[in-house]
Amino acid sequence: PCDLLGNSSRMTLKFRGIEGASRAALKTLFLQETIRNKVLMGGPIFPMAMHTELDVGLILDATLNAFGVIRQAIDSGDFERYLHCQVIEDVFGERYSHAPA
């Protein structure tokens, strides 16, 4: 339920809602689990030359673990049980969904 969009210098994860879990709930669980693994991700991903192999490994491990928890939550049939916080809201979607006048 997620696509990696962009190019190698600026990427983003775009979640798609599925039966039993909204797009926002999927993103919330992903963020919750990456934060639990000491990685804060919330928008675009900018790989940088300053990232060490240790940094990259930490990010990859946190990401893989988060997707593993998402898989467990989906398979359980009780997605909400895995969320330990409120589902995030899209604060910019409404603002940018309309063309300027």
C-alpha cells in the first residue's frame, strides 16, 4: 500500500488506503514505528553525502521494521490496535487541492 516516488536525490513515500486502513493510518503507523527505531521521517527523503554507512543502515532497518509492523497490522485484521497515537491529519492537502484564483 505504498509507492516510492521521485528520483535518487529527492524521494517520498506515498501511502494508499486499503480495506481496514486509511492512507493516513498507514502513514501514521509507519512514522510511529520509524520513530520507535530512532529515525524521524515525515516528508521528502533527501539522501546526503554526509550520511554514513551506519546512518543508512539505521534508516533501512527502521524502514524495514516499520513495513513489517504494517504487514502484521494488515494481516491481523485489527489495524487500529497497532496504533499508539492519533492518526495524523493532512494539514496541506486542503490548502493545495484548489487552484489559485
